[in-house]
Amino acid sequence: MSRYAEALNAMGQEAQAHLSQVHQARELALPLARETVRLCANAIRALHRREFDPAEALLRRAQDRLAAVREALSQHRELYYAGYVEDAQKEYAEARATLAFLTGTALPTPRDLLVEVTPYLNGLAEAASELRRSILDTMRRGEFGPCEEWMEAMDEVCDLLATLDFPEAVTGGLRHTTDQLRAVVERTRGDLTMGLRQRALEQGLARHQERLDRSESP
């Protein structure tokens, strides 16, 4: 037996105990994070159907799952900053921001949501992109009231994110996400402009027809 055997044996036992704890924490946190993502996706679908109360209920469940993730990883910060935790936080931030945009309520901050800044910003970009669907759906119903306000929100989010010029490794790919959002904003602006012009034309034709009808009436 070498002179290092005793020290290596003690080190191995310590490593075994530590890694066992890390593994148990990961096995607890990973399914919670995945369920958070699923709940948030379902909440966003409910929001597009204007089912705000069911969406809020789903988001409360997602909030509970994220709290459980934080608790499970409180002693294992190396796992807390793993990709699956940030993905769950991003989806939660996206859903909460989408809810705020669609209901005209205050936009929650990262501190409000208890999420990190990087996943929050990426979630905010995704939420702004979700507004395109809301604008198109609302236009199809012949409603234009909230569309211009949502368009302004998309512009403002895009402008904010464009000012955050940091390496991708720092921002979690935010630059690429911002570029994608910018393209969505421009397509949506074109669609909204065409919709508003068409509505103005239809209203003008309707007024003209009314004048013709009145002039022809006895």
C-alpha cells in the first residue's frame, strides 16, 4: 500500500458523499424545471385564447416549481446556473411579460419574478415576439384598438435590448434573439400598416355609400 492510499481513500469517500448530494439535488430540480417550461407554454397558449384566469393559475404553479428549484439547489450553486434552470426562468419571464402586455398591467422586473437578468431579458424578447400573434389575431377579428399599443411595446423592447451590447457568452445569446425580434417587429409593422390602410379604405367607401344612399333617397 502506497503512502497516499489513506489520503486517497478519505478523499474518495468525501467526493462520493458530495457528488451523491449534487446528483440528488439535480434529480429533484431537473423535472421541476421541465414542468415549469411546460406550464409556461400552456399559459401562453391560454393567453392567446384570452383565457387570463386559467393562464394566471398556470403561472402560479410555475412560480411554485421555480421556488422549489431554488430550494433544491440552494446549496449547489453550480447547478443553479445550469442551462435547464435558466431555460425555466426564461419561459417564466416570457409568460409573465406576455400577460402584462396583453392585459395592460405593469411589467414585472427580474427582482419581482426572482429570476436572473439574462434569462429575463431573453424572455422579454420572446414575449415581444408573441405580440405579433396577438396583433394578427386581433386584426382578423376587425379590432385595431390595442394593436398600435402592442406595436409600440414591441418597438420599445427591441430598442432596449439593442442597447445591451455585450458578448453572447454574457447575455445568453441575447444579440441573436434581438436580431430575430427586430425582424418580427418589421414584419408586424408592415402587416399592421396594411391592415390600418385597408380599414381606412373600407370606412371611406362605407361613408361614400352612405352619402350616395342619402342623396338618392326621396
